[in-house]
Amino acid sequence: MQPEISEGFLEKGIITMARMYAVDANAIALGVSALQLMESAGKALADMARAASPTRILVLSGKGNNGGDGMVAARYLQRGVRTDVCYLDAGKRSGTCEHQLSALNHCSVALHPFQCRDDIERMRSLFEKADVIIDALLGTGSAGPIKEPISSCIRLANESGAMIIAADVPTMGMRADCICAFHRAKTEGSTVVDIGIPLEAECYTGPGDLTLLPLRKRRDHKGAGGKVLVIGGGPYQGAPWLAGLGALRAGADIVRIASPIFEPIPDLIYERLSGDRVGEEHIEKLIELAGQSDVVVCGNGLGAESHSVIHRIAHSSKKAVIDADALRLPLPVAADETIYTPHAGEFTRITGIRLPDGSRERALAVKDAAIGGTVLLKGPTDIITDGTRVRFNRTGDSAMTVGGTGDVLAGIAGALFCHLPAFEAACIGAYVNGMAGQIAAAERGEGMLATDLVDRIPAVLFRGRSMHG
């Protein structure tokens, strides 16, 4: 990785909980274990507490990873300061939290398990005597109303005269005099500490990005997975069908292909267009179909002569992926959000900008082009930008130069776009398309086909996921 890529394209400000979870997962995939991250977080938390020159510290630990951070802090604080750890001893702890509790059993700290409100009341003196309280009760993954015995912990901590330091985020309802935020701030007023997450975990796509895709619900009805319309074909008959298959394999429930050319693929719904190419006479029908769809994918195999039709249809689409022959001026724009998926030549065609060779220089050029929407520039290293954020994707294989892989990518992006904002859909689409290509190339080598790639999409996108609700 080029250092200037990561340093120059790090995002700033508050990070969402979902995005931070993805970055953590990317870091773990890059070889930094969850225990390493927790160790760094706990050490930073201990350093902040020790800076207050306390004589007595109380650590309040829950049963998740946030609780584990607090336990690590207690281990570092065991010398030179009286340290008490009150930890929730009800329900299952996370594996890393259990690991840290086992280590604390061999440290010079006082452990106080609690299971109910009465247990907390018996520990009242610990709250009253503490100079510093470390709040590691509930972290970024907590949800729902606060219940006992946590609510009693919050009440006694708030009533105390201690300085309260929150681990990453304050527990809801608890005051925080300081917030020790790990890697990025999740709330205003935080002090950010570095815990050793590789910059690449945030600047490049990775398996953690897949966690942003919402889980399907068991009671979902047909169509809940998304409805995608692909408009294309005529001069090049296979392209729209490859895009449609990509969308199906990426989770869309209903995929319609509006094209003058029919291919006998029973999983895809064919919307017949008369003649040999998409024309003005089809506009009314296409507008109706676009209105019935969550996302419209335009341009695959279309040819140059149908561009005016796509330009009009795009405005009637809520969301659109503009690919291939639809990447012409005037640039089609959807009503809500648009994803553009050019390669370097198509980017030059719509902007007049000839792209430089370096990834950093390319990224700056694409970001500054200000064409609106989200751009997924295809290449050896894909570049995704919404004009503000930039992300890189380096999954893929040289065998993907075979025709049709870009059409599959447009379909994948279209399916993801049914459930995600444009930037996230484009990032995950690029990652999944490249990973599927790598798997197919490992099996087929230079004889890989775009249809081989299609069949590998579910293994990348859905393995390990389950329904809920």
C-alpha cells in the first residue's frame, strides 16, 4: 500500500457505530486481533485515568467488549493505585471480555461481581471513595432501555464526587467528565486515542464492509430483497443479462430485463421491447417499469444511439446505476441517488479529464471532477468517491479482463443499492465483484468467464450471515 494513499484519504470527525464496527473487522482481517485492539484501548484508558493522579479507582465493567476494555485498564492500574473492579456477572460475556476477566484473577485488583440491584447497593462505599470511575459498562453495540442492575450503577456513579472517564462512549444516562475514544470519536467532546488500527482498514474496502448490509428478516415477503430493472441490450445482447444475474446473486428478489433481445434465462423476468434497439417508442413503458423498481441499472450492451432515452428514464428512477454506453453526456441523473461505474476511458468521455497513472493522483482527479453522485472508477485498484469521501478497492484478478465482468459489477451494485446508500453500495459492490473474480480465477485461470464470477457472488456476500426476526 502506498503510504500517501491512506494518509491523504482518512475520513475526519464523528464515525458511526456501524462504520466503526466495519473498520474493526477490517483490521482483524488484516491480522490485528481483537485482543490486540482491546489491549491498546485498555492501556490508553488506564493512561488517561492515571493522569488524574488518583489514589483510588473504580472500574465498572459490563459483559461485552467495552467491559473487556475496562478490565485491561484495571490490569495496567494495579500498581500504585487502589483499583476495584465491579463487573456484571449475569448472562454470557463476550469471548474477549471473558479472556480479560481470567487475567484479572491473577492481578492485584479487587474483583466485585454483581448480579442485581442489591449487590450494587452493598458496594455503595466503593463509589463514594473513588477518585476516578471508569465507565466500561455498555459500549457502542448496546441498544434498548437501561435496566437493573446497570441503572443502579449509573445512579451511584452520578451521585459520587469522582471524575468519570467513559470508555469509547458514555453509558446512556451516566455523566462523563472525559471520553476516551478509540481510533475515532463516536460522540462530540471525545479525546481520541490511537489503538493501532491499520490505516488500510479504513481507506480500503474489506470483509468488514459486508457488516453494513442489513440482515434479511424471516418474515420478509417476495420483493423485500429488492426490485431491480436492467435496461440495455440491442447491439450487445449478453450484457444486460449478466447484469441481471449479478443482481440476483447479490440478493435482489425480482430482476427485470427490458431489452430488444431475449435470452432464455428463467430466473430473470423479460420485458420485451420491440425493434432491435432501445428507442423513443419505449419511453412510456420504461418509465412505468422504473416506477415499480427500487433501482434501475442502465447502459449494459445499449449502444450509443439510445442515450437520449436513458437520459429521460433516469429522471423517473428513484435510484440508478449508470454503466457502459449510458456513460455519455448529458450524464443521466436519477431522482434520489446515482452511481456511475466508468472505466478510465469512459471517465474521460464524460469529463474530458485524462486520468494519471498513480492511484493517489487518480483518486484526487475523480474526487475533484465533481460530476455528482457516487463514482466507482474501475481499474487495477478501484476508486470509489462521492466527492467527499474516497475509498480504494484492490480485490480482483487479471483474468477479469474478460468481457462481462463490469456488467456483473453493475448488477451487484444495483442489488446492494436497494438497501444501502450509494457510496456504501458501490464500495461493497467493488469488493464483492473482485473477490468473486479471485475465486473464479483460482479455479478457471485465464479461461474464466463472467458467468463463472456470477456463481461465486453468494459465497463472498452471504457466507456466515443468518436471518433474524
